[in-house]
Amino acid sequence: ARFLTGGRDSDAVSLRVRCGVPEAAPTFPVCTFKRVFDTTPAQEVLTLAELVACFRRFELKPQLHAKIEREVGRIDRALEAALGGQRIGERVAAIAMAGEGAADPPHAMRARAEQLRLDARREAKRDLRLWSPVLYKEGWPERGSEGVTHVSCLVLDYDQSIRVPDAIAPFEQHFLLWHSTWSHSPSHPKLRVILPLAIAVPAREWDKVWGWAYQKSAGDIDRSMSGTATTYALPATWAEDAPREAGSHAAPFLDPRA
């Protein structure tokens, strides 16, 4: 994205410049992937309005929610069977094995069942569509940091039940967007904050930008999402009335050169 700020004598143009209004609308290279296992980046260039629209619209995925609930129900029944002394069935055996030799077998089995529930939820979320705020080399056939040339947005994941005002406070001097993620709930907020950049950052310089953001957030953001080729799920929800939120904050774009 670039701003044109000189070279014309028009009063209208100079007024726009003095007021900080860009003559050319900023654009942001991004790519999308249909599912987790899709490796071919579909490259697009979005305007700011299009970028904002992407994170205000939640895809409704009731079938995905039903799939998760079915698997969680199977795990719950397997836990009950394992606590009752049964050993037949893959889930039952896995839970029962966790209790063997444990100081507190029921506690160990319940802990194993909870881990299986978490795994089931993560597995099902692989059906969500993904995006990445990057530009790949022309014709690059598959996702991965080797093919990324520039990053157009700083994306921050908050998975530790932090609320919107606290998440955006360190960055509120910059334009930003936010939306809740799939596992969000009012009691355990899960958020993603997106800062479109005034100028795309070369991939080789990305660690500096990420390090700045991590320090700025006091370590509240997910460090595992720091790579140039990191992908993120687009906003999705499991029901029309499911708790979710999205918004934006008006301010100048974050300029990584500063």
C-alpha cells in the first residue's frame, strides 16, 4: 500500500494531502486456502473496504458444530465406560490406559478424556477456510515461508481469555480490526486482532515487526503464530445466535518503518 502525496498543483489535491487523505486507496495482498490441507495459495489484492468486510462477516457452519458435538459425545460415553471398568473400543481403551498405574486413576482418565475433547475440536476446525496476509512469489505452487516475499498485515491471536479493550489497548494508536474466533465465549474470549500495514514488510524483515508486537502486547499474543506463512481461520460461527463480535478502530495505519 502506498500514499501519493505530491506532484500536483490542484487545490483539491493539496487539501487532501494536508488532511492526510490518500489519493490512491490502499491495497493489501492476501491469499486464501479452502481448507487446512489445501497447499495452493489463491492470491488476491484487497482494498481496505474489502479487508474490513472479510472480518465482519461470519460464515455459518452448523454441520461442523454438529460434527464436533457428536465426537465429544462419543468421548463422554467412552469415559463413562472406562470408569466402569470396560476396555473394549478405541476411545475406551485410550482413556482406560491413562488410568493404569496412576496414583488417581479416575482423575487420570478424566484428564485423558478432556485432552481427547480438545483434540476433537481442533481436528474439526480443519474444515474452516484459511487466509494469510502475504504475497507469494509469482507462480509459487505451495504455501510455506520459502515462497513469501512480503507481509501486508500484522495479525495477533489472543487465546488467553483477554477481552477486546485490553487486547487492542497497546495498539490503539493504529488502525485495527478484530473478530472473535470459533471457540469464543463470553466467559472465555478468543480474539484475533488485525493491523493492516501502511507498507508491506519484506519477509526477511518480519521477525523485527513480530518482535515489536510481542513486546508491545506484554507477551499476551500467541507466539506460535509468528511465522511469515502462518494461516488463520476466517471468521466462522456455529449458529445464528452464537456469541461473536467484530469491530474496527479508526487511526492511522501502522507504519513498520517507524
